[in-house]
Amino acid sequence: MPASSPAPFKRYRLLTGPDDAAFCQRVSTLLDQGFELHGSPALTYDPVRQCVIAAQAIIWPADRPAPQPQND
């Protein structure tokens, strides 16, 4: 696949990162695009970075067609 081709659409994604406003915005943006939460979030502590790391699974509902790639 050429590097300029859009990545294939993935119905399942696991978002991870520091539990901060930027992480919450990433999740919120994908929810606004039509993804749905899948299960509960998970939290752990990273002693090296000294912060809480969050993980949240999201899915694209099977009964909806995948969104079309946007040409920016």
C-alpha cells in the first residue's frame, strides 16, 4: 500500500494516555464522530512519568457504514 493511501478504517480502537484534558478531548472527539464507548475505562499509575494513565476502548457500531476518509 503506498504511503499516501489512507489507513484502513478500524472499528475498534484502544485509546491510552495520561489522564488529562487532552485524553478526554481525544475520546470526546471520537464520540462526536460516531464511535461508542466499549466497556469501562482502565487506570494505572506510571511511576516513571508520575501520572495516571487511562485506557478506553471505543468501537464503531456494526450497523453503521464506515465513515468516508476526508481529504484535507
